[in-house]
Amino acid sequence: MLPGVTIEAASPALIEKVRTVVSDEKGEYKIVNLPGGTYTVTFSLAGFSTIKREGLELTANFTVNVVAEMHVGQLEETVVVSGQSPIVDVQTTAQHKVVSGDLLYSLPLTKEMGGFAKVTVGATIRATAQDVGGNIDPMNGYTVIHGGHYTDNRALLDGMQFNGEGNGRGFYFNPAAASEVSVQLGGQTAEFENGGAQANLVPKDGGNHFSGMFSFNYAGKGLLSNNLTPELQARGLKAVNTTDRTYDGNVAVGGPIQRDKLWFFASIRGFGYKNLMAADYYNLTQNTPFYTPDVSRPAPQQQDNRSAGVRFTYQVASKDKLNISYDIQHTDLCLGCSPLVAPEATYTTSYANPNYLLQTKWTHLASNKFIWEVADSTLIFNWPNHRKPEAADAISIFNGSTGFRYNAPLASSLGQRVASESNQRGSVSYVTGSHAFKAGFTTQEAWHHAWYDDNGPAAGIGPGLVAYTFLNGPSGTVVPSSITEYAEPVTFRERLKVNLGVYVQDQWTLKRLTLNVGLRYDYFNAFVPAQDLAAGPFVPARHYDQVDCVPCWKDINPRFAASYDLFGDGRTALKVNVGRFAGADIYTMARANNPVTRAILNASRTWTDTNRNFAPDCNLTNSAAQDLSAAGGDVCGALNNRNFGLNNPNASTYDPTVLTGFGARSYNWQKSVQIQHQLR
């Protein structure tokens, strides 16, 4: 192409309508930072006919190579060229799969990381996360690529991370708000810290025309079958796991508040499931020492989710655009649900308010060569763990002969956790015909607070501060064996002071060869603040000093990639990638070095129930052995750990060289070679 050609990219996806650049002295051009959508690209130059390419489909993380052959003619003459959009990206080396919003709705799969993995070659999820139409908890469908670790996966909204606690999930995707989801499987540029799978939800902005959608999917037990044949029943199999219901409903609407100036898009969603577990039933004799299965009431495994979100796109000025999105979610689910746990011994978790994600992004087009961008996202979520009403005053009982727990959940499961994660990024891009240079930073701060206090520091011993172990006795009876005591109340706190990344990168096109080179510096600093734990029935008040630099890591991570258009027709590309990536972390190392984590938080003692009343008639605040049988009491052994409630002298201690310095952080090198060819 000739130098000095004016190239205009127009799309309904652009609130500014048109993005314009001019080809350089070599006749090359680049237009970057375009949202996905359908584009018309126009080429114009005085003395030459205007060329217009229509119907070009652009998706996330994809470069469409559009070349125009200019012919001498009048500028007013327009030649319209139509044809299929390129499907081979001959410049970008990152491996990715785009899942369109339509595909999300048409396939009977969960609208989460695990579901995206099922339609992405090279991605896997663990066997326990496999679902049919969303009938298991989608939060646990961590995606793994290239034999890596699931903690390296990342969930992003408009390019901003929103993983809860680093690799977990505090929020679900809302497919009604997504124009598409881009799943990146490797070849990440220097913009990113980790090398695992990344699922980026590209949100809908609304547009200049009002539009809306409604969808609802439901499956009940009347639509299901099972393979419980009479032959299997005759062999002793009485029941199988089944789905009672699964549902997913979405409503969304978007459009202009002011045309070409302010758009909005709003959506709400409700989804969930209820499974019934075979061979696990409610207890007919709840709040007694015994478990009697009620075969008419199988144990449920249930989750219900509700969410709402709104996004605004505001064209502040001709060169400035602001995006603001706000999402709230509420989730109720059963944790601890297992065939080896009675329903009364599980606990209910509610991801409840405050549970929100707020994101802002500002983009400034300083010129057709300079682009500035800054963004911030804040995720706050909490998840209290509660007893079920039928276990309000019950004590947890574990049958050591069968491995089955009933009556109530463990004290160590009950309490509340609150976490906050903030992410920021900023960048400046300088774009010419052959170069797309970018420099920027990413930062992350986070805190976590968990407290476990089932009964609080009370004068008496609450039901949650002890747990019993029984063994099977003769003639179907059970016999008390031991008591476990808990050092509650307990509080855990960890802080991520900063996770900083500074990077530079360039995409350099040399005719049919495109080089992508980058360098990233990462600095990670987490600590454990000072902690004060109140006294409880079994333990005094405790104080722990602040622990700094757990860890303080520094890393240099280079990235190199190249893509070569083998035949110059944009249909076949040879791509290579080599990069060093930091291992994922946020609280893992801080939590391992938290003195509360390293303390002895429970201890056991033997118990002989001499008077057969299934209650420990001993002084449990006395850690020494006791024999009160002569007075009508029981025989209780000494606590099996003298450091109960105190520091564990046998806890693992980390070498300072693991916690601080250059290269101490876990990392991996990733290399790939691939050939992409468009068959037709």
C-alpha cells in the first residue's frame, strides 16, 4: 500500500463511530485497542479511488490484516470489496479461543471457566468439575493448560483480573453481559504476570439502538433418567445420585442514554442446581448420639445464585472515553456436602453483601499514534459459614469406624471470611505502521480476614468448641472414644501490600515477519499484620506480632514471540513463543507463615463414658488426665498436645532465601511452536 493513505475503521461498536490513522512511509499502518464487532475499513488518498472493505469481524485478542490495492482514479470513486474476514492472525502469537455470546447460550454447559475449557482445544479441568448443563458448582472448574497448575488460571472482565484470593473465584461470569469470552491458552505478552489460562469476558456496551434479551433454561427430575436397573437393585444398589433441578435465567437490556455520547447495558441473572446424593440421608434421630437414616429424605447438594450488573460507556470528549461497571452477586450454597457427611453436619455459606465488583477504565486517544489507558477494579466479597437450624445446639460426632460425620459441623468450619482485592493498570501505546510499542504497569493490593467463633468467649463451653468421636460397638451401638477441643475464638489476617509489574513490549512488523518482544519486572510483597485473639473457654487471650516480607520477591520475566506469514497470503502462519512466567500467589506464603496458622488450634483426649450418658462428665478446661468415675463421672485422658492454643514448635520454617530476593519465587518457562492454516 502507498504512504499517506487515510484509513478509517468504522463500527457500531465504537461510540466515537470512526477511528482514523494514516499509513507511514512504508505504506504500513496499525489500528489498536479496538473493541470487538463488525467493521468497515475505508482507504482514501487524493488521486486514487476510495477502497472500502465491509463486513470485517473483529474478536478479542485478534489482529485482522486488511490490505488495499490503490488504483488511480477520482477520490469520489468508491470501490466496495466484500469477502470473508481473515481467520488466521498472522501477527499475534498468543493462543486463544473466542467463545461468542450466542455459543454460550446454545450449548448446554456451565457459563464458567470449566464450560469454556470444554470448547477449547488444549484446555482441561479436573474430573470432579465435570458437569452436565450446570449441575455442579461452576466455581471449582479451574482450567489447566500445558500440564500447568490450576492456580495460574485467571478470570478477567474487560482485561482486568477479578479472581477471589488470587486463584479462587469470588464472582461468576454473567453471560448476558458478554459479547464474547476470549480464552487465552499461552503466549501471553509482558502485560501479564502468569502463564496459565485466562478467560476474559468482553462486556457489552449498549450501543446507539435499544436491544434486550431474555433466556431461561430448566431441567427437572422429570426430564432425567438413570441406569439403576432391576439387576443392579437385586445386587444391593438401592439409589444413585440424581439431579433434582438445574436452572439458568437471564434478562438484559441496553441502549443509548444519549446517542453517540452515553450508553448503558444492564443485566440480571439467577441460576443454580439441586442434586440428591445416594446413600446419604437426613437423620431421623437428630440431636441424639445416634444416626438413623431417613431413607425418604436424601441429602441435597444445592446452590442458588443471583446477580445484577450495569455498565456505562461515556464519550467524555472526542478523544476521551470512560467505562464504569458495577456488579453485585449473592450466592447460597452447601459446603462440606459429601456422602460421608450427614446433611445436618454440613454448613451453609452465603456470598452476601458486601459482595460486589466495581471497575472503571479511562482511554485517551492523544493522537492517531498515542493511546493512554488507566483502569481500576475492586472486588469485595464475604462468605459466612453458618450452622443449619436443625444443628443449632448440636455437637459434631464422627464415627471412627465408618468415617461418617453427623449431628453438626466442626467448629473449624464455622465463622466468617471477608476479602478484598484491588487491581490497577496503566499503559501508553505508541503506534506506527510497523511498530506497536507499549509500556505500562499493573498493581494489586489485597487483604483477607477470617474469624472462627462458633459460640464466642462464653462462661460455658459451647457446642461448637468440642467434637466427639464414637466407634461402633456390639449389637449396632456406638461407644464414645475421644473428644476434640478447639482453641476458639480464632482470627486469621493476611495482607498483600503490593504485587507490582512494570513492562515494556513491542510488536514489530518486517514485511511478512512480526516480532513480539517484551520484558517485565515483578515485585511481590505480602505480610501478616499484628493479631490479637480473645480468650475462650479453653485458651487465654493471645497476641502475635506482625510478620513482614512473607514473601518479598523480585523477578525479571522476558517474553519473545515471532509470527511469519509463510506464503504472504494471510492464510498460513508459523508461530513460536518463549517466555518466563511468575508463579501465582496472593496469600499462600503469608498464610503459611501466619503465626496463628502455625499454632496448635485443636487437640484430642481419650474418653471413657463410664456412666453411659454420651456426655463427657469431665472438666474439659483442665488439660490433665481425670478419673471421675467414682463420683459418677467419666474417665478423660490428658490433652494429646501440651502446646494446645500456642505456637507449634514442629511447624515448618521457611528459609529466608525462599522468602526474599531475585528469582526466589516459583516460575516456569513456556515454549510453543504452532502452524495455523486457513483451509478455505
